[in-house]
Amino acid sequence: MGVLLGRGDGTFEPATKAVTFTAKITSPTVTPMGPVTFHVGKTVLGTAQLTAGKAVFTTSSLPLGATVVTVTYQGNSNIKASSASVKQTVQ
């Protein structure tokens, strides 16, 4: 399944620009582990596992223009849940 981008003239082209996001979860007492989820609104783009507190995720699913991407960490018994957002522009 591919993502299609509208060009404004009724035709579409596949999204091909890859964007890489890095999430870093820190704790003063333990090394964070587990998945983080990358999403736009309620649409999940994908998940990535934390390795040494860092997760890297690459997607080609963003449309042209500015999009706010949020990463969410559900937390565990040692670390509270958290999230952060960034505005990414694809040209």
C-alpha cells in the first residue's frame, strides 16, 4: 500500500520523501525500555523500540507541507508516560 499525495489538479503522486525521527527517553535511575509510537493525530505512523533510551523511526507517509508528528511513550512502573510533538515540513 502506498501513500498518495494530491497535486491540486485532481492527480496524485506517491509520497517518496523519507523522514527520520529520533525519540530519546531519559530517567535518572533506570534505562528506559519498550516501544514508542509515532503518530499524526489519531493515525499511527508506526512504532520503534527503545535501545539505550533512544528510538529511531523512518517514514515516507507524510504529505507535502507541514505536519505535526507526536511520539508517545506509555511508561512503566519506573518511568511516567510522556509525549512530545514536532512540526515536520516535507517539500
